[in-house]
Amino acid sequence: MANDEMNDNEEMTVTLTLDDGTELECVVLTIFEAGGRDYIALLPAEGEDADTGEVYLYRYSETNGEPELDNIEDDDEYEIVADAFDELLDEQEYDELVSEEDLEDFDGIDEE
């Protein structure tokens, strides 16, 4: 999966073409697995959806090294993906709350 590639300091972006033909630049938040498939989470870079923090979720795959995004049209599949993304966010928040230094301090406690 491409998660490791996104840990660099550079922001990856994609341009979505919406149903009405307008284009929307989005920041790639992450690519993650749910239910045995890969999905991508995108955050609009500007506009109303960027201000509200709305995240777009799509199926993600690569063909000949080219990324492909597909709409999630099944409500049950969307729920699985949204729950997996929420869990991923919860894990990241936990990691931010418990810093590496705190973990080192915890590991350094001697049990007698």
C-alpha cells in the first residue's frame, strides 16, 4: 500500500472532476485498507468543503502505476469505509496525545 510514500513532508494532491464538470483540487490524507480493498481519503484544498473539513472517500487502485479512483455507490460499503477511516483518525489522535517521549518514560519505569 502507498501509505509509506505519503509520510514524506510533501503534500500529495489530486484533481477531481465533479459530476457538474468543475474541478476540485484535493489533498491526499491517506490511503488505507477496509474490507479487503484500498480506499483513499481526500480533503478539498479550498472552497466550502475545505472550510467544513469534509473528507471525500473513494475506492483506490493502481493500473500500470496510474492511480484510479472509483465512487463508493453501496451504502453498506461506505459505512465500512467511513468506520475504518474514523478508527484511523482515532489512532492518529491517540498517537499525538501520547508522544514518543511519554512512551519512553513509560518504558523506562523499573518494576520491582
